[in-house]
Amino acid sequence: MPVPPEGSITSEAEGRSDVPPASLARFEEFARQSYQQVPAKLRARFPSLSRHMAEEVTAEAIVRVYERWIRIDGMANPDAYLMTVARNLLIDNLRHQRRVSTVDDLALAQIPAQPANPTAESELLGTVIASIEGMRMGQRREVVQLQSRGLADAEIAAVLGISMNQVHVQRHRAISELRKQLHRLIRGSRRR
């Protein structure tokens, strides 16, 4: 792993008069050691994490620790504080990525649709499909779409990157939501 060049970590802060030079030197050494150790610790805790993401999160965590270094310098274990900051940043990044797009549209398009069934062309099936498409975007809708394409729970969990238990929870919630929508549609058509 590349080590930042000497003096590059604190070069922006040399004009800071609130950080004593001895404390600044301790931070420089702390940051240099942490930049080498923390990414490996993050990847050990989160095995699917890329090296690049681990290094990026570590760098951001070091910057955040530096902003509070006067207070952190006196702590018994600043390494634990840095790991907590890095872990929280990583979790925030992962949540943001999951919110942005839980399923790649290309991956979804590559999953073959179930073969057409003559009875599947019924009006009821069309209503159900329209109700599924009318659901708000999110895991519930994606679970139902993948299940309607014939994927098993394990395959759905793998595509979405969620646990089997979460697949079951999202499917249950989706079914409840669809029942309410279909109930409104059926009641609405009877009133006419």
C-alpha cells in the first residue's frame, strides 16, 4: 500500500496555531501507521470490501480525526476512535450505495422471463403485473419482480446482496402492499 509522502498529511494544517507542534508530530506518526493498518482491518471485518474503498474510507477517517486531534490526542486509545470513525463512514457509504441502486438494471434485464403461459394472459394477471409495476422503487418491488421471473430465494438474495431473511421480510411486505392495491381495484370495479 502506498504510504503518503513525508509531511503531506499535515501540510495543509501548518498554519494552524491551535495544534502544538509536538501534537502535530504525534498526529503525523499516528496517521502514517493508521493509513497502513486500518484498510486491512476494515477488509478483514468486511470481506467483500475492495482495497480502493478501504483506503478511501481510511483517508476520510484520518481527516475527520485530524479535525478533532486536540481532543483525541489525549485519549488512551486513539486507534479505537479512528476504527470507529472508519467503520461508521464505511457503513454510511454502503447504505448510500444500496439506496442509490440496489439492483443493476442490466443484471435485471439479463434474467430470463418465465415462458409465456396461455392462462398468464388473463386480465387478473395483467392487473397484478400493473400493481407490481406501480409499487414504489425499492427492495420490495425488486424482490417481487425477481420472484415473478422464477428466481429462487437464494438467487434473489444473491442478486440484491441481502440475506435470505430480508428476502422473506420484503416479500411479505410486498404481498401485503399488493393485497391492499388489488383489494382497492376489485372494490372499485364492483362499484361501477
